[in-house]
Amino acid sequence: MVTLRERAGGVPAPARRTRKRSSVQLKAVMAVSGAILLLYLVAHMIGNLKTFFGEESLDAYAAWLRIVGEPALPHGTVLWAVRIVLLVAVIAHIVSATILARRARRARPVRYAHRPPVQTNYAARTMRWGGVIIALFVVYHILDLTTGTLNPNGVHGEVFDNVTAGFSLWYVTLVYTLAVIAVGFHVRHGLWSGLQTLGFSSGASQARIKAVALGFAIVLTVGFLSVPFAVQFGLVAPA
């Protein structure tokens, strides 16, 4: 006869309760760090849309990001503070996701010869590799438009020219498109999961939560893709 302890993988009840509390805390960390990253994405998208107002508007916005807080704070302090917060949020998000994924695998040590179909969606099944794609794209994006290392123009302060020079190349637009679509799927599932973690999980609100998450992801995806496609099709041209 299989004992309750054996069914639980040989883990004593106190240890299981501790692990459960820890998992709940990790899910909260994922939700909060995800919310921080989501707010940044919204702000970043709004900033990107200044491309449609021309070179002066976008370059002035980029310059303002470096001088905001002066003279009370040194040049670039607020911008670097935002970068540090984002870095901490990214690390917390990745670490908590990795730990939870490993615990989920350990909780199912036996591989079944036949696994019944699970009702899930494309975003949920691809969260892990989607996260990897996003992480790699962030590195490329920084080298392209922050440091200018991989940008065809790559001149510091000439943000509008850097943006239009990069997105004039079809393969840059393609890479950006694939990455933004991955972000959209990640945001859709992540927002839905995060709202559940934060307590919005009643049966009556499930459909509403999914609709909000989907709508938010679509707006974010369209907002980010509008700039590269406008450059690619000549609606926004280099000055």
C-alpha cells in the first residue's frame, strides 16, 4: 500500500507546507516584478510613438530622459535608477520563474506513457522559450539603439536617425517583429496569471481577466510594431 508520504514524494508534511508557502511567495515576486516590467513597456511604447512627431520630438524626449531631476540630481541619475530597478525586476522574474519551473518538474517525477490532453493555450505552452527569445532580443536591442554598436547610424543623441536607419533594413524589422510578438504572447499569459496571483481569480471574472489581458497585449504589440512598419513602408523617413 502506498503511504501518504510516498504519494507526496517522500517529503514530510512540514517541508511540503514550507515549500508551498515559498512557492506562493515566488509567484508574488513574479507578479510584482512582471508588473514593474509591464509599466516600463507601456512607458517605452509611448516614448517610441514620438517617432511619428518627427526628429525634434523624439530626440528631445531622449535628451529629457537624461536630464530629468536636474539640478537636484546629477545628470542621468533618474535614468540609471530606472535601469537598476528594471535589472532587479528582470533578475527576480527569471530566478523565480526558474525555481517554480524546477519544482513543477520535480513534482511530476514519473513520465507517463500517455498524457491526457490539457486545456491550455499557445502562450502558456511557450512562456519559457518566449522568455528566452525576449531576453536575447533585449541584449540585441540595447546594442542596437542604446549603445549604437549594431546600428547602421549609431550616433549618440541622434535617436530618430538611429531608429529610422535600423528599421529601414527589412531583416531588422523582421527580428523586431518576431520579438514583439513573443512579448505580446508573454504579456497576455503573464498578465492573466499575475492577476490571478494577486487575487483576481473568481470564476465570474475569469473571462473578463482573459479579455483584459488579450486586449492589453494587442494594444502593446500594435503600438510597438507601428514604428518599424511605418519606417519600413516609408510613412516615417529619415530627416
